[in-house]
Amino acid sequence: MSQDATTPDQTPAPGHPAGPAPERRRTRGQRVRRGILLGSLVLLLAFGGTGWWAYSHLSGNIDSVDLDQAIGVDNRPPKVVANAQNILVLGSDSRAGANADLDHGDVSGARSDTAMLVHIPEGRSRATAVSIPRDTLITRPECKDKDGGTVPTANRVMFNSVYSLAGPACVVKTVEQLSGIRVDHFVEVDFAGFKGLVDALGGVTVTLDKPMSGAKGGLKLDAGTHRLNGTDSLRFVRTRYGYGDGSDLGRIGLQQRFMLAMLAEVKKQDALGNPARLYKLADAGTKSLTTDSDLASLTALSDFARSMKGVDPATMETIMMPVAYDKVDPNRVIVAEPQAGALWEALRTDQKIPASAKTSPATG
């Protein structure tokens, strides 16, 4: 039958659409799901961007030192126990820049005011911290300075002068030469950063068995328990003349006591399990942090911290490197042998420390 001339042909030509498709109407459920998907994507991008910013910000706070390059691989003691860890912790006190504000004055130079070699045996369930008195007369090895020059070896120099003359890598080399122990990691916090870290924790609680007199600018406290903020905590660890016998050796006891109290506070607050609190602590801590190059990122630091979660501050042992008063200058001390040698040998080989290696002819 023929097509009527007045009626258009309704049959679509091959390859051409029949006409506009009817509009697809989304159901309410589809619109809700689409909104949730877009919202989730926006949140993911927002949090992802924030997380990347936070990571970059915190990692950018950290300064680092390549120990192998600075010291030389052939100049370092061999590793004896593969899974044990030895960390040199320095508290530097430049009393300049941000630190000057804490002292109400500006003093040139810098010192490693606090030095502890922390040994974590294989298994990482306990730890021993050995404090090295800053007034110890030692033999400084030949080192590179921060400008690439050479600092010659020297005898009978104060331990805390090594940092100001040749920097942290030379302190590591000095400790390795002194102990025969390979330092796996190095961590330095200047005292301005220390103050910020305590304040980020909301304070640290310490207990004194006798009062602090506040002599010569030290902190004044009654015997008993006190909650210290960052400024008072800094004065606490710097206090020398107002507590005990007023010696630098006596101050080491205060510094060790505070370190344990601070670690206990971190554990009590479960800081590693609370992202918001952890970020606050990390931001405060990393601002004044210098590490070896292997720890110089937030990922490396957090992985290392998680590996140490089994160490309980309540069982951490604190020891002072055995020293004796110097016969020429009684205001200085020298390494006491054979006690110190026995201590280093026990730590180097991951063995129990003999009681004789924990005693020191010079006490404080």
C-alpha cells in the first residue's frame, strides 16, 4: 500500500535517532545516593588534602643529620646485636633565639646540656637510659664541623663542649668512641621545643622527696607532688644549686626523673592512639627536633614509636655513667674504670648489667 503524500514518513532513516529521548527522572533514592557519593568524595578530598598538608608540615619541621656521611662508615663500631636499638638523646641548650626568651637573655654558643644513651634490648620490652655527665673530661675524636672543615682530636675537653664546636654528629662519634657501642639513632630536642612539648601534654606531674630552694634562679618547690607546665618543667631540669648537693651529677637525677614522668604522661594519655592529641604533640615536638636521616620523616618516626610501645616507663632503668672526680680539677669528672667498661660491654652485647657497673665513685 502506498504512503499518503500528506502524511510524513515516521520510519527513521538508518543510523539516525528516532527523535529526542524521553527525560530520565531519578528516583528520590537515586538522588540521595548520588548526594552521599558526592559528599563523601568532597570529604575524602578535603581530609586527604588536610592529611597531606599535616604530613608535609610535620615532616618539614624536622632537621636531620646523615651520620654515616658525617662520621664515615669505616669509623663506626660494628653492630653486635642485630635487633637491639641504641638511641642517643640530646637536649641542646643554645640559650639563643627561641631559647633566649626562656632565659630572658641571649647567650652565644650552644651546649648538649643533657645526653642519654638509651638502650632497648632485643624484644623491645624494656629500656635502660645511661646519662653522660656534661662535665666529663673526654678525648674528642677528629670530626667534621658544620662547614665541612676538620676539628682536630683533643684530650681532656668537656663532653658538652663537643656539640658547640663540631655539632651533633661529632657528639655521636664521641659517644661511640667512648662506649664502643654503635648508635643506631640520634634524636635532639632543643629546650624551646621541650617546653612546647610539655605544654602540648597539658603538663607533667613530678614528685619530690625534698624541697627545691630556688637558689641561683632555679625552680622553688615544696616536697611533694606538683603539676608542672612547660616553663616550670624547663626550670626543673635546669635546676642545679637548689636541690640535693648542688652538683651537675645531682641534676642528672632530676632530669632522669622528669624524663620518666613525661613518658608516663604520654602513655597515660594514650597519645599514640588519639590522632588529634598525637598531631598536637607531634607539631610541638618536631618544631625543635633534629634526628639522624633514617628517622627524618613523620612516617619513620611514627613507625619507630609504635615499635617501642612495649617499653613501659615504669620499668625503665636509669643509670649514670660511672665517673670519678678529676684529681687535677675536682670540679670535673673522668670516666671511672673498670665500672664504665663493664656497663658498656653489657649494653653492647645485650647482657644483664652487673651491679658493680651501676655504681659511681663520684656521686651527686
